[in-house]
Amino acid sequence: MSNKNIVSIEDRIPKLKQARKKKANRRLIFYLSIFFFLISIIVYLQSPLSHVKTVNVQGNVHTTDEEIINLSEITTKTNIWMVNFDAIEKAIKTNPIVKEVEVNRNLPWTVSIELTEHNVVGYVKEERKYYPILANGVSLKQRGQDTYNGNSPMLIGFTEDEYLRRMAEELNNLPKNITNLISEIHWKPTDNNKNKIHLFMTDGYIVDGTIRNFSEKMEVYPSIVSQLEPGVDGIIHIGVGVYFESFNDDSEETE
């Protein structure tokens, strides 16, 4: 009979006990780690460490940072993990100046608000104040100015909001290089055509047109002017058909 190493049960018991003890200790450490990790999260969420410290507002020109932050209702007591993006964006868009808004969380303590505002397409004068008109036809009553800076057309005689809104939308669709040539737009409604308007241009011409499809028809203005004789004043008609009517004589030059 061959000789074999025989280990008795009594010799193996201490090693088994030691192995089981190590395994139990590792399991205890694992559970304790999870426990303290969860406690740490709870403490963090309940402490000022998780509160918003900075709100960055970008893209605003006609609104102040303070106005936007007030609408968002974000304060230094707001938990950064509890920020409701959809609700904040909806609240900020109640401001008629705001066209689009996007809210993001930037860890560890910052919320960023990025805006797109409606363009200023013109001005109206009421009493002694000049008020910007946005692309959606809204007049910025809180942005009244004592002087007119001339960087957008004056809108004169628009006594009905619907036609002011439509005019603003058309101006917003017009290329900036043409808008810069417009000094004044006068609303001249008639019984047959409530869309009728007269434009006074910075180059001395007068344009007779309509609000309907104004941006599309006005795009040909530079081409028309380039074909006119220098120094000849008159009216450029862009309503039904396009032609030039000179002030110098009774003739009409058709384009």
C-alpha cells in the first residue's frame, strides 16, 4: 500500500474557519461601503454642497440676466439635481422677447441658460418715446428710448396690431442690407387695400407697396435702383407689377 499525505479534519478546521472569517469580513466591508456611500449621497443632497451657486445667462440682448433668472426661479437654495428644465424653459418663454431657450446643468454647481431673442426690426414712436418692435410684432414698452438711433426703420401709422405684426414678420424675412436702406414705413390703408404701405428710403426714393409678400418683392429693390438714371427722383412701385414713376415728368419707366 502506497504512502499518501493524509490531513485530518482537525487540521483543516482552523483553515476553513479562517477562510470563512475572511469572506465574512469582505462581505461586511462591502455592505458597510454601500451603506456609507448612500449616507454620503443623502448628506450631500441635503447640504448646501448640492445647491446651485452660479446661473450663466447667454444670448440675451434686450433682456437682463436678472430678468431671466427671476423667471427661472432658480436661487442659491435650489438643488442642482432637482432643476426642472422643461418648467424653467416654459417659464422663461413667457417673456415675449424670448424666442427659444435651452437650460443645462453644468456640474458641480452651475446652471446655464442660453437664449435666442426675437430680432428688433423697427421702432414706433409714442408721445416722446421710441419703442423697439420685435419680429413677432411685440412692442418693448419697457425699453423706451428718448432718441431714435436709426439702425432700424420707423414704423408710422400702424394703428392695428395685426398689421403691425405682419409688417414686423416681413421685415424679419428681409435681408439686412435692404432693411438698412429703409428709413420709414408708413401704413396707408385704403378701402380696397388695407395692406398698402409707403417706404421712404435712405437713398431718396419712395417705394409704394403692400405688406403682403413685402419681403419677397422688396428683394428686387437694389436691382431696380441700379437701372435708374442717377439723380432722378421718383416712386418705385412694387405692388402689382414693378415700375418706376419719376417726379421730373409725367412719364413712367417700366422695369
